[in-house]
Amino acid sequence: MEHDVTWQRVWVNAEEAWSLCVDDRGLAYGDGLFETMRCRAGAIPLLERHLARLAESASRLRIPIDVDMLRDEIGRFCSLPVDGGSGAVIKLIVTRGRGGRGYAVSAANPPTRVLLRRALPSYPHRWWDEGVAVRYCDIRLGMNTALAGIKHLNRLEQVMARLEWDDSDIAEGLMADQKGRIVEGVSSNLFLVTGGRLITPPIEDCGVAGVMRGLILDEAPRLLGLPSVTGRCERALLAAAQELFLCNAVVGVWPVRRLGSRTWPVGPITRKVQAHVAAIFGS
Amino acid sequence: MEHDVTWQRVWVNAEEAWSLCVDDRGLAYGDGLFETMRCRAGAIPLLERHLARLAESASRLRIPIDVDMLRDEIGRFCSLPVDGGSGAVIKLIVTRGRGGRGYAVSAANPPTRVLLRRALPSYPHRWWDEGVAVRYCDIRLGMNTALAGIKHLNRLEQVMARLEWDDSDIAEGLMADQKGRIVEGVSSNLFLVTGGRLITPPIEDCGVAGVMRGLILDEAPRLLGLPSVTGRCERALLAAAQELFLCNAVVGVWPVRRLGSRTWPVGPITRKVQAHVAAIFGS
């Protein structure tokens, strides 16, 4: 869900740089994490949620990060002057660092931090206004509770899923787990409104526990007066839903307009969540 | 199964370099492949097997590699003068290249090639002579037929498995799939001798189809007069095996001396396979 743009600024370990040591474990093994964050007027509205997820993920992967140092570094990076509009995307990559003995980790090497900044992607306005067309992907997500939820750098399944289509009218693909249950989009999480409840698939065996997903789960009950729950989502449940929408921390909320043979108008619940998120982003 | 050493030589896209563009998809998504090859007197005895696996894997991942160009490049890299012994390990990383639109691939960018050379790892001689002690890992391998067999850069499961122990007497850990069936070592494949057959776990749902595993499967019948087959390996089958050994394209063959509460002397089949591989490596 990101458009091709030039990175406007790049820091590696807090210094301007465009390259990384070739023996970094991020390259060798995908041994690291990333966050893709929306920046507004030099600040990231959801920064604390991003940092909380990063900290929890790093703890699970036993990558020793210093969250206060990262917060400070991200703050300084966001405040750098950049030509162009006020909105931007900040991508943070944190790897376990360099070297080690093959897979074995060398405790001597600190994590590597990469910060990248680019302009907001320029998707068509109608994707927010009228919704997006979505497809089902063939490739499925491997299941492993040890890695589920973590936004780590092992993302070949998503790359292969995204290779399945090149129709630019299709905004996103939905991915199922090994049992055929729909879990998420290639780079978004999924919500549906059905039976008076807001439902999103559980992220227990696979999938990314998205920051925007977390925000919506937390804030929907107060905002909507509806219970928000996790629940298994078979294709039939999606086809029968009153409303469907996708979300992530860059685009906010996209209503689903078409999936398979079914189409939807943009529903009132989706619109309310979308407006709430847009207000946070100032968009 | 690799010891920490300094890389003696590094090429990035056929030029001496120690760094990689920060927007390479190898870092962003683990979107690439690698081969770890043993070099002897400036040549790689199993080069064609490595290239064949690489080509098949690249085809499955739709990474457009030029095998003839790679063969030539590896040949020139191996023949560079290096201080020290004649044996070396050559690691090749091939990524899908730079950039693209998020997960979506830009066809304009060619794959990135990284070649690294280091001395052979210095494991204790007794690991070959008397065998190695091995443990079972807790973390399991996710299952996905779309990626099974491929030596890709998504290796977090192996990193997490290797973090489970730091006892330097334990040479390797065995990893099971989600159903508890033993599939491979963290950086090796597994064979067992039982009931007059040589058995290795199938690489269908997960695991790496190792080059040394392929060689042994192909050559064992003629070498040993035994059928070599793939078969599901529960822990009970391992505990009851007459012989167990591990293999990869760097160390060759390590007999398993101890696993759990069971110990084995080095068996005659293992010794024969080991000698065969050592002759290929000239070691």
C-alpha cells in the first residue's frame, strides 16, 4: 500500500547515510523489525503506539533496543527540514546488528537503526471516499505463534502475495492462514461489521498486529457504541458482512467497495472510524 | 554452524564494497536468496548443485537471475588471492534489488549480488571424528509449501532457535514443524539409518532442501547399496535409529553422538558417507 517515491532523508545509526554494512543481520536473515509511521508537521501522532509495539516485538525477539533513545532519535529525524508538503511517512528499521557466528548472535554488536522519510503516497482520493477493490490472494500465511503479531523483516509471503496482481485498480489483497481463514491484507488489517459488532481476525498464529488495528480495537467501543472483538473470519463471513474496511498507520481507513462478486456502499460505521482516524492524522 | 570470522573479501555487484543500499529489498523484506558454499583451491566442488538450487528457488520467487553471469562472477571471486589457507567459505546473497512500491516489485531494478569470503570455520576435530551433541529446539518451523525448500533470507525462526542455547558443546539444534515432526537442524539437514534404509525428512511444508542433502540422497544408493528415501521423522524414530548424522555444504557430515538421553558410536554408514563427502571437499 505504498507508492514508489524517492526517500527524502535517510539516517543510519543517527547519521546521514544511504548504505548499510553488508554483514548486517537484517540483510542476512531478516533479523529485525520495522515500523511505518505517519508524520504530521514534524511529529508522529501514533508514535507511542508504534514504540510500544516495537518494544514488545523486540523483547519477544530478544533484540535489546533502547526505546527512549529511539524516541529521541525519531523526534530529531522528524524535525529535519524537508522540501514539500507537511505530511510524510517515516520508516524505522531496527536490526539485531552486525555479524555473529552464523545464526548465533554476538552480544557485542548493538542493534542497527535505519530511519527513512518519504512523502505520503498519492493514492486516488476515491479510495477513501468510495472505497477500494480488493482480491483474495492465493499464497497463504505460514503459522507460528512464536512470530505472530510481530512486524519483523521476514516478509517474503507478503512480497509473493503482492506479485499475484498488477491491476492498479486493485488496492489490496487479502491473505488467509494455512486453514483458509482470512487474517489480514498484504499491508493492512481488516475489520468487518456484522451482527452489530466490529470484528477483526485474531493475530495469534500469523499476521501483523497493526498499530491502527490496535487503536481501532481500543477506541471503537467508545466511539461507536459497539463491541469490538476478534473473531475467525471465513470467506463466507466477509461476503455476508454489512461493512468491510482496511486500515493501516499510513493510509488510515479504506472502505472496501468490492471483494469477489460482492460490492458495498460505504457504511456508517466505516465512515465514523475513518473520520476519527483522519482527525488524528489531521488529514 | 558457522564461527565468527572476519570476511576476507566482499563484492557487491561485482565490485569491492562493504555496504549495500539501504533501500535494498533484501533488508526491507528478506526478499532474496543465499548459498553458503565450500571453496577448495579457488573452486567450488558443488557449484553446479548450488547454482541449480539457486535457479530453481529464484524461479519460484520470480527473481530474474542470470545463472551464467553468476557462475562467471563466482569463479572470478573465488580466484582472488587471499592470505591464509586454501579452504574457504563463499557466501552468495542474491536479492530482488532495490526499491519498488512497498511490497510491490519494480521490474526496473535488477537483482543485487553480494559475494563474501571467509576462512573455513574452526570447529573441534572431534565433531567429525566422534560426532556432535545435539538438542531439540522449542521453536517450531512455520509451514508453507510456497516457500518450503528455498534457502531464502527469511530466517528468523533459525535465529530464534539458535538463541535457545549457548552451551558450546552443543553443535546443533533440531527443529520440528508445527505438527512436531523433526525436519532439520538449524543450519543442517538430518539423516538417519534405520531398518536398512537411509532416511531424511521430506522438505515439503518447511525446511531447506540442502545441497549436501541432495547429493547424499542422489549418491547414497550407489555408494552404500542402501535405498535413500524421505520419510516423516518423529522423535521416537530418531531415538530408535541405528545411526544419525547431520550435513551441510560447509562442514560436510557430522555424526550425531548424543541427542537427549541417547548416545551413539559413529556408525559404518555415517563413516562411509562422511569419507565420500570429505573426498569431494579434499579435506
